[in-house]
Amino acid sequence: MTSRISLTRYLVEQQRHHGLIPSQLRLLIEVVARACKRISISVNKGALGDILGTAQTENVQGEVQKKLDIIANEVLIEANEWGGHLAAMASEEMEGIYVVPNRFPQGEYLLMFDPLDGSSNIDVNVSIGTIFSVLKKADNGEGVSETDFLQPGTQQVAAGYCVYGPQTTLVLTVGHGVAMFTLDREQGSWVLTQDEVTIPADTKEFAINMSNTRHWAPPVKHYIDECLAGKEGPRGKDFNMRWVASMVADVHRILTRGGIFMYPWDKREPEKPGKLRLMYEANPMSFLIEQAGGASTNGKQRIMDIVPKKLHERVSVVLGSKNEVERVTSYHLEENN
Ligand code: AHG
Ligand code: MN
Ligand code: MN
């Protein structure tokens, strides 16, 4: 019988071979994974667990919160506040940072999360997820503040997501490739089911919300028009389209079989760089995609090089198969010249 590799063993071996996971970071990742297990159980209960529908609240970005947005946020905070591994947390669902309370020891890591990604899919029983990103607090002898979080994505020490779909899968990078773990519900454990995930450089599949076509900038329209022209067009091949409207599910498909995902700037709200959030969505997904050999830009520059100015900053996102991302980026750069 081939032995199953658990998440714990994977983390221990990563530390042994690459020295990337000190024990506090291992604890952090295991705690996040345990919280995801709890969220997965709630998701599976659905209507039986009273988790469907809308709460009577709005988040800092003015979006109506779903019950599960709030539940998932609470689960992640409760799971992570007492372990001594964190200095503070930040979430898409909270206005300010959550500093670890005084009654617990403070660690050196900063955790950011989108507790529930794909909220519009909760009630319709379509894949949703949790996205997370880990930074280290600068060792400046000062108490933790929002400024500590404003580091570019290149500073991430770990990132990942959990997708609650037909299977519950945890996808992780600690800066040495991407690994996927499937939740074994009978055993309650995460089992390594794919290591060294790689994304093909070329693809014939794109993901974008086509209902926004009329609002796009010319370079995005140019790229999609060429895809839609198919075999007879300049690309000389037919393209397929997918749009789940849960970034976790769209990115999971790209990590599994390649593709390109875009949520670009559009002219409905010109002052807004994009819909997706840099710290909770774009940075962790970019780290995973790059670690799997793909690329990720905002159309003009590498997303992980952006120095955030604020916690809830938004960004335009183009990520996935390298050659396609480079093509979209070159169309944007040509437009600027
Ligand atoms: P969230 O549920 O965390 O607000 O994120 C939803 C995001 C992302 O997951 C998805 O790609 C996108 O919003 C879908 O947007 P549209 O509904 O505009 O297609
Ligand atoms: Mn999201
Ligand atoms: Mn969310």
C-alpha cells in the first residue's frame, strides 16, 4: 500500500528539505487548514445548518454580507487568535485589522483572508472557497498596525485557498511549488493528492465575465475578440469559455488544466482599479499561479510587485497560462506607447 502523505508530514518535510517552514508557520497553516475543515462542514450542511441567505449587514466595501461570509470570518478568527503564532489578522469582511488580544501571546506572522470567496454562489450550491495569505511583521520593536500589512505580494511566506466543491481541496504554496490536499471526510485529514502542480504555458480556455464587454478597455476587448474569432481569426484556434464567478473555482481549474482568468478594470467606475482585492484575492492567487509556472499581472505590471497603499485596495487581475497573460499584458503596454 502506498503511504498517504498528510498535510503535517508535507510541512515537516518542506522544512527538512528547504527550511521554509519554521514551527510557528507550520502551526499557522495547520490552524488555517483546520478552520477550513470547519467551514467545509458548514457549507455541506447547507439549508440544514441555517447557513444560507443574507445577513442584515454590509461589509466595509458596501457589499451585503451573506450569513456564511460572517460565519467563515468568525471561524478563522477564533481558530487563529490563541495559538501565539500571529500578531494580527485582516479580512475582506472587517474594516480594520484584528490584533491578537492581550490575553494571548503575540507571534510574528500576519494573516490575511477572504473568508468566503464566491458569495453569490452559496445559495445556488456552486463551488465557493476561502483564500489566505501570510506575511511576516517587520521586526521594528513596535506594536502591530495596519502599515505592517502594506507589503508587496513578493513578501508572502505562504498562501493558499480551500475550494468547497464536489471535493474539498486545499491548495498551498510556501514558496517551493504548489501542492494540493484533498479532505478525507472519514478520517478528518488532509491528504496530499498532487504535488508540483504546473500550468501549461498555452491554453485555449479563457474566463471573464462577458456581460461587462461593453465596459472593457480596448486591450481587453482586443484580446477577447481575437479569442472569439477562433480558427478563422488571427489566433488560428478555437477558444472555450468558463466563468464560475468564484475566483477559487476559476483559479482551481486553471491550476488543474491551464487557462487565463481576467477581472479587468472597466469604465463603469473608472477611479476603481478593479473589482478584486489585492491583499485577500489577487496576491495569494498570484503567488500560487507563479509558483505553478504561470504569470499574473494587472495588465501592466506584475501584481506581486505592487506596494499596497491601503488594506482593502482593489486591483485589475490577469492571471494563468504564461503566454496568454504575456499577450494580454503586451496589448496593454502597446496601448500606452
Ligand atoms: P467575494 O464573494 O469574496 O466578494 O468574491 C467574488 C469575486 C470573485 O470570486 C469572482 O471571480 C467575482 O467576484 C465574480 O464577480 P461577478 O459577479 O462580477 O462575475
Ligand atoms: Mn472573493
Ligand atoms: Mn469574500
